[in-house]
Amino acid sequence: MSAVPERVHMRLTVNGEETPVSFAPYKTLLEVLREDLGLTGTKHGCELGECGACAVLIDGEPVLACLELAVQCEGRDIQTIEGVARGTELHPLQAAFADLGGSQCGYCTSGMVMTAKALLDRDPAPSRERIKEALSGNLCRCTGYQQIWESVEEAARVMREAGR
């Protein structure tokens, strides 16, 4: 019978940088990002995959980091909210959320932005219904969602005009 290793050592590609990391094999990607890599923009929410606060992009697709084991992420491209801005320039989604009130308490915002980014990367001009559908797994207790949908629409408009 083989013993489970106490720690695994691997390299994860996070926000475009390959990073060596050592962690217990049972840790979720959420735990490794926050506890081992210090990337606290990804939020602990329900830890059951029901709220979307921990959404990150893996190979461009939104994934709930609380449900993904970190050991499954070797060789994959992980993007967190910390990797969305270009230096000091906010991503159009981040700017729109700030300008239009899409972020109130802010707890859900990183998951919303990451999920919306995946949508806009695939569909630069989504309908309101498509935005609602894409964000349906991300819960917000503050905004009532109207400002969130408007923020995604505004970011899409800005991105189209900028040719992004």
C-alpha cells in the first residue's frame, strides 16, 4: 500500500508566471492561491461551489477554485483577479464595476469579474440575457444585479471600441 505524500511539490502557472509551490495534496486551488501564494483576491465564500466568489479562470474557462484540487492544475494556465489589470491600468471590467456601482461590498466582485471576463473573451457583444446566464452561478447580496449587468455591458462596449 502506497502512502499519500505529506506535501506535493509542483509548478503552477498563475497569472502568466510559473511558480514553484509546496502544499498538502488535499488542498483546493482556493486554499493554495490564498494560503500558499498569498493571492487573496479570490474569495472564500460558501466552499460548496454555490456562490461563485472563488471563480478563477483555468485555461480561459471559469472554474470554482473551492471545488478544484490544486494537484489537478499542474500544466494549466490559472488566472486570478490579480492578473486581470495591465500594470496600473484596470481591465475595462474592473473600471466599469467601480464606475457603475457593480461592486458594493466587493466580496463577490472578483468572481463576477473573472466569470464576465471569460464571457467577453468568447463573446465581445453578449446580450443582456447571455450576461445573466453566464453570471447565474455568481451570487451577490448587495447590488440586485442590475449594476453588475450594466457594468459587463459597458466593459464590452469599451473593449469593442478599443479593439480588445
